[in-house]
Amino acid sequence: MKYAVIGGGNTGQAIASYLALNEEKVKLYTRDTKRAERISKNGLEIKGVYSGCINLEVHTSMGEVVQDAEIIIISTTADGHKPIIKELKPLLKNDQTIVFIPGYWGAIECKQILGEDIETKNITIAETSAQPFISNADDEGSVSVSKIKNNVLVSTLATSKGQPSLSPEFLERFPHLVPSKNVFETSLNNSNVVVHVPISLFNASRIDNSQEFQFYPEGVSPLTIRYIEKVDDERRKIADLFHVETKDILTILNDFYGTSYSNLYEALPSLFPEGAGPTTLNHRYFTEDIPFGLVAISEIAKKAGIKIPYTDSLIDTTSLLSTVDYRKEGVNLENITFEELTSYGGLTLNV
């Protein structure tokens, strides 16, 4: 198959390298001219779980990257979804598939922007619940994949014709992905938003002082874990509205990594013994996980008249700390009715 990968960061480089290593035809899009020139000229070394040296075609022109693609993978940060979709809209051709890795409600944003083009051009929109690869690109010629997540959910946006299927070739290439019922199941099973934000808020003074610390081994406490579990309960309560299957965060992590931890306090530092915490509030644990994760959950709760005080407190307190209105910056569900929301998943709302 022919792939386009949009986003030249850690995840984009890992996915593009993985595809090229498996002899798929792939082009990578990045806004960074120097990065595009370096990778196109020198290739990339992929290390860790996968290993090899690959040649990769990289462009700063999105049109050049997507024109022949059957599968377009969007691997930017969540705040990049809207501008990417707007730029893609006039470039899309019939029968292409767009996959957000990970979703962060990208499928619903795609519906808002592409509108009727989805059906008239027979575009399949899909998203995953998480990134399948834990990766780091050094921008010096290599990308390292340190861990693989298995049992990552993937689903498609429903249309008036029903819920389209992803191609068997795509699913075979990404055995880490498990098809799920709908895009609510993928976005509401994103474990990042429930875990990252409470830990970040409870360590805000460290972060504001640019103090170095290990995010999970040093940032987690029993109180933090209790708060995470409360936010997780609220997430699952909203998921119940849409009849979607959800698992608690501990089960999601154990499924990802094939482990059997009995509690989060033990699981998080053990699964992630290394990994520096943020040294600024302008970090994706704030700028991505709150506006493109928690805000959507909060907005749905408001429409349903459900109180979720732990989630709302996280959004409001972090907004005050960072002086950023995350509700304004985040996923906009203001003008979407319950009926429209459920149609995106092909569901009947349970309110």
C-alpha cells in the first residue's frame, strides 16, 4: 500500500521508519526544511524493538506527500489536527483513508471540517486510542522505539451508509491495533489524559521552577493515584452514555504491555522507570491532554447534565495556573447536538 505520514516528530518518524522497514511505500511530511533535507539525503536508523537503516522520502509539501497515498496517517500533536485537516481538504482524492494516531477526538474534528466531502469522496476516517510505539527521534539520524503497545483500539467514523471498515492490509501491517466499535470507544479509552494531567498538576511547582524529576517514579503519590482513579471513574461514566466498552486505566496499561500489576501505584513507576517530567507548563501534558482530551469529556458531560467535579477541577485549575483558557482552545462540541454526536458512532445515546 502507499502511505503518507503527516508529522515528522517522534511518532511520525517511528511510524514512517516501521513502514519503510517493512517495504511499504511511504512518504513523510514535516514542516522542518532541514529535517526533510537531512532524512531524504541520509535516511534514518531505527533502533530498539525494530532495527535497520532505511531510505525515506521526506517533503515539506503536503500535496507532494498525499497525492498518491491510499492511507494518510496523521501523527501530529492534537492541536495540529485542525490546521492539518484544513490543509488536506482540497488535496483529498476519492477512496483515501485518514488515520489519526492517536485520536484525541480527531475523527470528530475531521467530520466538522470535511463535512460532505467524507461521503462524496468516499473518505474513510479512523483514529486510534493511543500510539502503538513509545519512541524518540534524536534529529541526528536515528529514531528509537523502546516499547510497543499492543491491544491499541482503532475505529472508523460512521457515515450515512454505515461504519466503513479499514483495509485488511492496513490491519495486517499494524497487528498492534484491535478494531473497536466506534470513535467514542477510541477517544474515551485514551489513557494519557487521565494519567498525565493529575500528575502534572500535583507537581506544578516543580514544573514551574523547571526542576528536573522523573515523572512517574518521583511524581506519583498515593493521593495522586486516588485522584487519577476518580477522573478515570468519570471518564467511564461518560463512556456509558454511548454504550461503549471501556476499561479502567490499570487494565488498559496491563493490556498494552502484557503485564499483571494489581494497582496503579505499583504499575506506573514500574512500567515507566525513566522519563523526565515537564520543565514548563507549555508542555503537551497541559496543551494537548487537557484541551483535546479532558475538555471533550467535560463538554459531553454538560450536555448530558452529569457532574464530573474531578475532571472539571483539573481543567479549571490548570487553566488558571497557565493563564490559558483550555476550554476555548480545545475540542469544540458547542454546536453539536447529541443526535449528531451519536451519528458519528452509529449509536443511540443512552441519556
